[in-house]
Amino acid sequence: MLPGWMMLLILTAGVFLTDRATGRETEERPEEGVGREFIAIRDLRRWECQESPGARTLISPSLPLREPANEVIVSWNMIAPPESGLTVEVQACCGERRTRWYVLGHWTPGGGSRARESVGGQQDADGAVQTDILVLRQPASAVVVRLTLHAGLDGAFPKVKFLGISLTDTTRTPGERPPNRAVWGRELAVPGRSQLEWPEGSGWCSPASTGMVLAFWAQRLKRPELDVPVPEVARAVYDRVYAGTGNWPFNTAFAGGFPGMRAYVTRMPDIRALEDWIAAGVPPVVSVSYDLLRGRQRDRDPGHLMVCIGFTSDGDIVLNDPAHRPERGEKARSVYPRARFLRAWKRSEYTAYLIYPEKARRPPNTMFCWE
């Protein structure tokens, strides 16, 4: 029997556990769920492994969820030899049965013969893949991940250094927590990048935003190789099936492919989470409806990626917008009312990219939404 003071400490601070079979770090807490969860996996050595010529398949155990989820997004960071690749698949446990395997992407960091693409036409009675999101008709209680590693020209396999699984119950909207007013009036010095400086750049908001955050870390870490021009980022994340550069995990896979860097897609619980990341010195990339953000009543746009760089002294959000025109004297920095931003961000279920050094200080993960 634990002493009373120790039991109180456990209930207050949480208990950290590591599942040896999955490599998944977990933390048990008494808080009620918020319709969001993020599973972080760093060690795949205990996954089932199947070998075939030029390929190695790793299959996870069944990964139980804290609460049911009807949308799944998988992110990955890997070190890859030339011409190597990765195929990412997910199977959901819905009720008493398992779904088919859904492909959430074929990835290669190079521009060689291997495909970098999503897979269309994946729809059945259990769910559908919308480019980079698995949307289920019945909520899942667990998921299984299958990774197929494709060897490079020299026969070497890529190494997956991080896997992130973002799970969402889109029928629930988390309640708004009190703001972190300590960051009101604080901004991070994220360099501006425009997607509109190139004739083909009208759809490059995602690589431009990814490039801004990498340029920020290039300055902070004194690593000039992280400062990648926008057209190069766009080429590196282009999804030839989607026919664009807006595939969310492809952007984070590029950023997380640099040594010592971590990058993944997650769904946040509220704007307080963005404030906490700004307090930690990390600028998140956010996916919003550009129409709603600019005050229009309806959102007919396909979505827009921007970088959260801070907050005004009144709590309004400050964003670096890649859709600015430097030749007209426009700056990336833009300010939007807090309530309007929240309405625009809700369109993507509060989706964000988090890109930072692996050893960076992170906010406490009290809402289960990041590593």
C-alpha cells in the first residue's frame, strides 16, 4: 500500500511508463480526454520484422487508444540512403473487427525513381483516405502500423528515427483553457518567406511555412544547411498524386529528415497549446481556412498554412503569412483577432506542424497532443 503523500503525488504529476513492445512512451493521468491523442514512438526494434529482397517490413503491435478516434494521421522522420524509400500503412480496430490496410503514403527524400506520393481510390465501408488522413466511419479503439522500408542503391535500408500518430475524435471539440498570458506581447524572430516570389508558387504555402521554421532554427542553431529556399522545399515535398506540395506529413518528413531535428503533424486542443509552444521558443505551423481568417462568412478555399510567431499584448495571434508580396512592400507578419483565428483553425481540426531540435525544451504534454 502506497503512503498517502505518494499516492497524491502520482495523481497530481502522472506516471510515466514505457511499453517495451511498442517503444511508445505513455503517461497515465486522471484528466478527462479531449478528443485528441498523439502517440510518439522512437524505438521499433521490438516490432515484428519480415524480410524480402530489397524490402523490410515492420509491423507494430496493436496500439490501444485512450479514447475512440475517427481520424488518423501518421508522421515519420527517417535517415535515408539515396534512392531508398518508405511505405506507411495503417489498420484500425473498430469494434470487434479490423479494417483493411490503408496506405498513407509512399515517401522518398530524393528525386530519383522511387515514388513520393499519396494513394488515391482508397474507400470502403470502413473508411477512406483523404490524401494524408484516414477517415473512419466507425471510431477505432486501437490502430496497427505497418512500415515497409525499401533499400537504397547501396542496399542499405532507411532508419526510422521517429514515428508520430495523431488521433482525433472530430465529434468532440475540446473546451478552451485559460490563456497563457505570460506570452502575450512576445514574438519569435522567424524569418519571413513568400510563396509568391515564383510563378508556380501560388500553392506553396506549406513548403514556405516549413521553410520559415527551418530558417528560424538555422539561425538559432547556427546550422545554415537548415535554411532551404522555398522552391527546394517545394520540390522535396511534392506529392505527384495529390499534384501539390500540401501533403502535411510529407512536409514534416522533409524537416525531420535533417540530423537532430524532429517534425510531425498533430491536432492541438486549443489556442493555449500554441501559447505554450511559443513560451518554449518553438514556432508552430498552423493550417487554417484563409477565407474565414480574413473575415469572410464562408470558407471556399482549400486551406492555408501559416507560422505562429507569437501574440500581441492583447492576446491576438501574430502569424507569418507566406501569401505576401514583398515587391509591393508587404511583410510576412500579420495580426488576426483571436476569435477569428480560432474559427479559421477549427476548419482543419486545429492541425499544426511542430518542428524543433530533438533535444529542445517542450511544454508539458498534459493534453496528450505531442511527444
